[in-house]
Amino acid sequence: MKNENVSIRRLMEISEACLYLSLGRNKTMEFCESINAVVRIGRRCLYDKVIIDEYLNGKYESERKLLG
């Protein structure tokens, strides 16, 4: 796995999601499940980058409004 592929694909494996979020495996799984970013295809669990980005952008915007 190369780090450059993380930004290209929409669905990430757990190791890619960990790198993307800078979190450990368990925290990444907990976080993604809490925002419904988990996509199960057969036995595979993939993590949707678009949902993660939307959540984080919304969180950032709401905090920015509170401060500014």
C-alpha cells in the first residue's frame, strides 16, 4: 500500500483510514461507525472518505462560527 493512493480512492481500508485520520485502529473504527462511514461489501469493511470529510468539514465550520 502506498500513501499516495489514499487521496485517490473514495473507499479506504482500515489501514488507509488510520493514516488519513491520524488515529489508531480502534479509534478509527469507533469514529467511522459513529458517523456511519462504514461500508460493508461482503466480508470487507471499507471506510467512506466523502462521509468522513463532510463530517469533519461540518464540525470545523460549526466551531468556527462559535469562535468568530
